[in-house]
Amino acid sequence: MNRDDIHDGVEEAVGKARKAASGAFKQARSRLDGPAHRAAENAEDAYGAALKSLEGAARDRPLQVVALALGLGFIAGLLAVRRY
């Protein structure tokens, strides 16, 4: 066996491994596409529901929402000042 035979054998093995890995990746991706899309849709639905709930709360109790926002901003400001 000479160097060229070994080189050709290694190239052939690498090619087969690459082809097998590519096929396995495509199979895994096709199996995960459905659940990933469903998870994204569920997250989008949950975000929309939370936004509607917050909008309703802001309409029903605007002063409490403003007070809460001011309180959270104050706390965030205190935390930011303490870090520096």
C-alpha cells in the first residue's frame, strides 16, 4: 500500500462520513421543525394574552399601573447606582 492509496482511502471515508452526517442532520432537523414551530406559536399566543391582560389592567386601574411603573423604575435606578 502506498501513500496515494492511503490518501484515497481516507478521502473516501471522510466523504462517506460527511454524507452520513448530512443525512442524519437533515432527519433530525425535519423531526424538530414541527415542535419548534408549535413552541414559537405557543410563545406568541402567550405574549399576546399577557399583553391584552396588561392593557386591561392599565385601563381599569391606571393610577396603580403608573405607581407600579414608578416603583420599578426607582428600584432599577437604585440597583444601577449601586453597581457603579
